[in-house]
Amino acid sequence: MRKKVSVFLALTMFVTIFFSNPIKTNAATPEAPAGWRDLLDYQIFSNISDGWAGDSGFGLETENSKLPIDSTAMYNGLPSLLLNAKTPTSPSWYNALITVAGWKAYDFTSYHPNGFLEFNIKGNAGGESFLLGFKDRVFERAAGNEITTTVNINNYVSITTSWTHVKIPLKDLIQVSQGIDVSSIDALSIKNNGFQPLKVWLNDIRVTSPDKEKEYAPIKVNQLGYPVDGVKQALVTGFEDVLTVDAGTPFNVINATNNSTAYSGTLVLTKNYDAIDSGERIFTADFTNLTIPGKYYVSVQGLQNSPKFTISEANEIYEPFLNDVTRYFYYQRTGINITSPYTQNYQRTDFTPDTAVPLMSNPSIKKDVSKGWYDAGDKGKYVNAGAKALSDLFWAYEMMPEKFTDNQFNIPESGNGIPDILDEARWELEWMLKMQDAATGGFYARVTFQDDDNMVDREIIDKDTVSSRTDIKTTADTATAAGVLAHAYLMYQNIDPAFAQSCLDAAIDAWGYLEAHPENIRTPNTGRWPYDVTDDASNRLWAAGSLYRSTGDAEYNDYFLANYTDMGIFFEDTLDFASGWANTWNTGFFSYLKAANPDSGVLSWYSNKFQQWFNDKVSRYNDSPWKSIIKDGNYYWGITMQVADTPMEMIIGTKLLGTFESNRAIINEINNSQLDWILGQNPVGVSFVSGYGDNSVKYPFSIMYRTDGLPGVPKGYLVGGPNKYSNDITVGNQISRFAAKNYTDNFQEWTTNEHTVYWNSGLVFIAAFATGNSSNSTINPTTAAFDKKTANQADIPVTLTLNGNTLTDIKNGTTSLVVDTDYTVSGNTVTLHKSYLAQQPIGTVNLTFLFNAGSSATLSVAVNDSSVINSTISPTTAAFDKQPANQTDIPVTLTLNDNTLIGINNGTTALVAGTDYTVSGTTVTIQKAYLAAQPVGTTTLTFNFSAGVSANLEVSVVDTPTAESGSIKVQQYNSPVTATSNSLSPRIKLKNTGTTAINLSDVKLHYYYTIDGEKDQNFWCDWSTVGSSNVTGDFVKLPAPLTGSDHYLEIGFTSGAGSLAAGASIELQIRVNKTDWTNYTQTGDYSFDPTDSTYIDWSHTTGYIAGALQWGTEPQ
């Protein structure tokens, strides 16, 4: 029997005390290298292209509705774009668009004054002519969404049959006098000039400029404000060649109402040269001692004043903000008209009732999947994204219930007596429940349009378009749904017991699906894989932890105990942040720690790992000149989520582990500083929350809002923020060469300016926390155990910390306990009587302590009865192979503990004693004849006893095909073949050169390479003849380095890949990257082919059948 732990606070932890790094006081000296802020060349076309090309009566040659890339017309090692208008008639036209940022918009403001469009060109005959220019895209513009300005190419070059370099001033091509917006360019445009045929090639198209990267406003502040009693700092930053201040330069805080000076101080040098994030010099202006409420701005002579901000009580600053960032979810609702009185300025009629949406795999089947939230800027609804958002909201309510009330957010349910945050969450939950397949318990991943802009083909996506996979219910979505639905049961059990039970029932059914499918079933691939999860282990752990908390059932505890240590890598990663929609590791532990009887070993292990993770985040904060928890340069899609979620999880974890009070000061400081960063104290000086700040985001990526005819978006939308992968980083096409400046506020810019429900949800939590401390009463302990065995029964004492309040009642559900009968009160101690507890059923009993003010507190009591000793079986798991040669009986040993075996069931069907199994003493033998009749998958056999609980034997039934002999050949080429690349991308063809079919599940391929810096890696099969989901990849580190290799990628196949017929071949498009996207050096890698662009026999990638080498030569 595992040791039971009844009191979390008994856990002893080593707590590190942190001190901020001292701020430097020395004067600044030049440090940035020459050319550090020169504008990078912006590559529009080198060897890949996107866009659109079409014509009417011109015979324009296209490929996939784009200009074709001609690899036969090479110049300077690069292919060319072919513009071939063959057979014009009059009148006729053609237009070719070459996107500059993958159908996003790009801001060429810095390039425009002195920049050029440069490229190489040659003609088929010479003398060709066309129009060339740029097109913008600006939503909500009175003149229309698109303006194109062009020039005649012949004004700048006479095209000949030889390659000629062309250099055209951007001012000529982007003619701002014609209304085109240089900050929102989305395509290079080529149009006909007359009606003559032409054939020309364009090569190496780029935008260049001798100018510097643009500067941002130098004084960065939290544009919402600072709590009176908190740290108050502005950052004064800029490039060292233009910033006119130094250490000791005076600054003033000016009252914005009367322009009087409220505080004066001097700047302190924080970092002389921030090489990676901003390229700037950074000073701190500390005005913490200013405690007079008011509206202010910071002034430094010679610099632009800061945006205005407020100093006030924490609740006065952050409560209105909390309301708006939570009202965001109402604006994201689907299945309802958004209308007055809940909004005045952003009313709309529902786009997507979703009452009868077809399955993609079988359109004749339609499901009601109404309600829910639009996930982000598109009109899709996604289960695992929604589950992450719901989890954050539930933890916010559970940790800080006093912050959330009825009538708080002005939503249709306001006034029903239920906190508005739970009403809003229920809108998403009711949709999520409809995404479950009743027959299997699995969850469909998403509801989307195939074309969001035109709202075409709305479907429940459950099949691949790139393979034969169909009727897909993903295990990651199913697991995250199980986790949050089990949590929902606890949130609503005292509000709407029937709804709460439906959530728990759905979670339990989902767990059944996970048990039946131990493999990772990934999201449907329709040419895109939104919210695809490559490893669902952390999602399953969350499901187990949440279900154990809600039910107390041993099977969930058993799973958690068997798998929790696999999460160690997440706590140790010094680049990672908090949990997310894909990796839900902390979330799983949070749920488990709130269970009535968590295992002491888990608590000890998690305490150490969490402290390691916590310490790393504090160190990052102390090391950052921007006072953020972002490691230098680690900016990717949705970084603001991590800035919010990290303090959120620091708060939850320390509160559950009992270490919050000892870390309160640093947690408060970090939470407020991350809000400072989000609200404007960042390298671009932008408040990433709409409506909050003089320089706040105005145009979040949103298909809904950019076409509604209304200006901007509602207040409270959090966008993703800087993303150094915003464009093609491999050719330098970033928004900025500095990681934290890769940001653009544009309706098209989804890589930096989109919003999602699970970004705002973390912001809800930290905003609620920032409103200030509460005066809630607390109880200690919050969990306890009670044994109904007479000799072990004992009263349970509970200590109250009243904080000026009084205890008014204790309830078990809706029933009040009777004072002096069920419990007694002496001072600040409540004693729950054993006579009352002995009457409670086995399981978890939740007792709610009610006070005259503030929130209630709950004591969870795990009730058991040790007078009955359960019988056990060994083993509890087994495997059975249906292949006749491999079939064996399965013996099971019983430990009866004075009970007797009364039967064995497979579901509701009883096994037949003497036929399906035999009993000899304490050994039960499950007959192979019975097992051979079971389907492939997991068969659960339940052993029932005369007393105590039953025990389950999980039998994994397989049918191993007999490996057939055969010969194979591996052909390969690599793309790209650059010396360094952030991904390895072999293209492989596997051919059966034998005379019999080969089972692909017996085949392994080894691709040998050097890792060039040990990092975690991701494997992707972008496409395969047998379906990407049937291709597996494992990374193996060699015991010692060999020629050109210290690792190899082992490529394998699932049984779903089938067999490879004699003479047949399959293709694989493989991609490997490090999780931090650092480069591999491919040159010299054993399996790397640097020269070929088509398949050739390649002996350096080895092939095996049933473990035996069949092709190639292994490195020595």
C-alpha cells in the first residue's frame, strides 16, 4: 500500500532567495560592432516563390497558378522566375503577383527613402517590355483594400538576351502620392505593357538599402500603470549612435494633468549593448518612491516623452483591465449574435451557427457542434486550444475566487447568481462536449472552414487529404479534453450537478478511448496541421491527474505513478517556459497535487523539479535588462503567452506546494514586471493589448474584424508579439535583425499579431493576481484522509486563519454540518468528529468552510476502509500475439487476502471457467484459445472477488506478421543542400528489389549525421506514399562518433503502412529540426548528399529488414 500524505504543508522544500543583479552605474562606452544596425537585404525571390499569376487572352505560362521557377535558367547559382506570355490577343491582360512575405504584409518604411529593388533579368529575344511595381493590402481603407503602383521596366533597363543587373529606386515603384501604403506591402506585381508576346527570366529579386534599422520611441513604460506600493521603472533605450543620454542623465516624471514635475531622478546604465534582442543601449529610470496617485509621463531632455500611465492602487489599475481581457471571450463566441446591451461598438450577426456540420470523412453525417469560441484570428474551433484556455480560467477562479463574481463582465448570463467567468467557460465546454464521438469516447480535433476568407466548406475535420487516414479522433485532443472536463466537474458540481456529471462522464469515456489507443493519433493533415502534437505523453498525464483528483480511482493514480518521471525534461530545459496546449506537464501535476491523496514520492520528485524550473525563471528575470523571463533571442509565435503563463504557473505551483509565502516578494515582482513588458515596456514600445496605452496594438490579425467595416477591435485583445521566425529566417527575411523587434501591427501579420483564446486566458490569471492581495480566510490542511476501520478512526483538526472574518457554516454539498454534533469549534481550531466522518461513503468528501466575507475554503477528505484488504493480481499487464507460433497461455497469480475469486469479466461478458480460464490454487491461467479470439488492441479482464475492489489485467493483443525475406534499395537526395541549415531534409525512395512483398513494419532506415550541439530534436514526415502518420522517427546517439556521424535517425513504419510489393517503391519526405531551431552543419555528414537534386542510389543511408542490414554501408 502506498504511503498516504494528508498535509501538503508538511512538505519541506529548499527555497532559494533571489536578489536582483546590481544595476551598473558606470558611463556608457561604444560597444556595438560596425554595421550592427544596417538594414538587411530583403530577399523576395531566390529559389522558392509564392503568389498568383493569371491572364485573359495572353497565354501566360503558369504552374499551380504561379509563375514557374525555371531551374534551367540559372544565374549566380540561383534559378529564375519565368515570365512567358505566349499568345496575346487584343484586348488582353496578364498579372503576376510575387508575395513578399507569404501573403502577409511587410513594412518597407525603412527601405523606402533610399532603397532599391534589385534583380537580374534576360530576355528570349531582347527588347521585351512590361510594367513592374508593388501592391499593398490595407483593410478598412476608404479607397479600397488594394492599391498597385507600377513603372515601365524599359525606363531602367534595355532587356537583352544576356543577364543584366537592374536597380530601381523604391520611391519609383512604391509611389506614396498614389495612396499606396509603404508599411503594408504584400506583393511585387508584374503586368503587361501592350499586347506583345514576351519571354523573360528574373533572378535573385531583393530589396536593398544603405540605411539603418528604424528607431522606436526611446522611453518605454507600462502604458496602463503601476501600483502605488510596487516597483516603478521606465526603460530609456536606443541605438548607441543616436541615443543622447548617459548614466547620470536627469529624468523627470511629469504630472500629465498640470505638467508639474512630480519626481526627479537620474538614469542608471543597465546594459551597454543588448546585442541579441534589441541592438540597443538600455538605461533604467526608477521612480518607485513616487506614491502619489495620478496620471503621468516620463520626460528626458532631448528625447520624446513617454506614453502616459497611471499610478494608483493595484485594484484600480488592473480590475478594469481584467474585465476587458476576460470579456474577450464573449467577443470570440460563435453560435450567438454579439449585440446590445453587451456591446455597443462591435455588434455582429453570428457567422457560424454550426448546428449541422458534416464530417469531412462522411459528409452525409452531420453533427451539432454549436457554441464555443473562435480560437484565434480565423473562424476555427479547436479542442486542445480550447482546453488550454479553459484550464487557465479554471485555475484563476480556483486560486482567486474572490476576484470573479456574477455581473462582472456584462455577458448574457450575468445576473444568474453564477460567477461570470464560469458562465463564459461553460459556453466553450458545451461545444467541446459535442466534439466527442459517443461510440468510442474519442474527440474530433477541430471545426474549420477550408477557406476562412470566403467561409467555404465548414467541416469537422477528421481525415487526411495527403493519406488514406480517416475517421480520426486524436489522442492529444482526447486527453486534453479529458483533463479539462474532469476539472470542470469540480468547478460546477455545486452549481449544476447534472452538467458537472456530464463533464465527468465524458472525461471517463475519453480515458477509455486513450486506453484503447496507446499510440499517438495525430491531428488530421489537410495540407496543414494546426495544433498537431508529436508526443501526447504530457496530455495523457494531465488527463490521469485530473481524473484522479475528481474520482480518486486507483487506475488514474497508477497511470500517473508509472509515467510522471517522463516529464523531467520539461523542468530542465533552460530555454523553455511554461506548459502550453501541446505540452501540459505542469498542468498535470497541478491537478494531481490537488487530489485527496497524492503519492508522497510524486510530491517529493515534483517539489525538486518545480524548484529547479522556478529558480531558472527567476535567474532569467534577474539577468534580463528588459526584466522579462525571455532568454536572449528566444522569441517565437505567441511569446506573450509564455510571458503571462510563466508567472501564472509560478503562482499555482508555489501555492500548491506550500512555498508561496516564502517566495511572495519575487513572485509579485515578476508578475508585475511581465505585465509591464506586455503593456509597453518592451523593445518596440508597444502595448500588446488592444485599447490599453497610447501606443497599443490596433490591428490584430483577425479575418472577422478586418472585414467588419468598423475601426480596430474591442479592448482586451492580446497579440502574440515579437517572433524572430516571422518570415523566412534562412534567407534573412526577418522584420528586424534583432529578435525582439520582429513585430508588425498589421491585420495580415499572423506571425506576430494574431490573438488566441489560450493567450488571453493566461493574461486573465496574472491580471487577476495583479489586482492585489485579498483578505480571504484560509484553512490548514486542505486535504486529509479518514479510515473507516474502527481501530483507525480519528477526528480531523482544521486550523483557521480568519483574517478578520468569522466562520459561518460548513457544508457537505448542500447539507450543513451540525455544530457540536458533527464538529466543534475552539478558538481557531475546528475539529471534525470521527462519528460524522465514519458515516461518509468511501471516496472523496469535499467539506466547504463558509465565512462572513471573502471566499470559501474546501477540505477534501479521502475516505477509505482498511478493514477490508483488497485482493491483488500479478501481473496487471500482459501481451498476447495472435500468430499461432507465438500464442501462449497467460498465468496470473492471485493474492486473495482471505477473499475468494468469484469470476472474470471482459466488459459485461463473463469468461467461462474451465474453458476460457482455469484455476489451480492461487493461479489462474487465461487460455490462449480465448485470447486468440480477441481483437487486436487492449483487452481488459476484470477479476472480481468476494470482498474489496476488483483488479484488472490489461492484455495487449497484437498480430505480428511474419517477416518475409526480400531485398531493398535506398535512393536519396537532400533539399536544401546548404552547408548549414536549421533542418535536415532528406528525400528518400525505398524500393523492393526482391521477388516477394516486404512488410514495411519490419523495415528500418538509418540516416547518419552530426548533431552540432546537443539539443532535443523533432521528427517530421512531411509526406509519404504510405501516409505521413505511418512513418516513425527515433533519434539514436552513437556510443562513439563515427565517420561523419555521432547520431542517426532511425526511420520506421507502423503496421498501417502495409507491405511493399516486389518491384514497388515508396517515397518519404523527411524533416528534422532542433527544438530551438539552431543550425546543423550538413557538410561532411555521412548520409548527406550535397550535389544531387534527383534520386540516386545512396549507400550512405542504410536499410534493414528484421534487424539485418540489407542495403548500404554503415559508417566506420
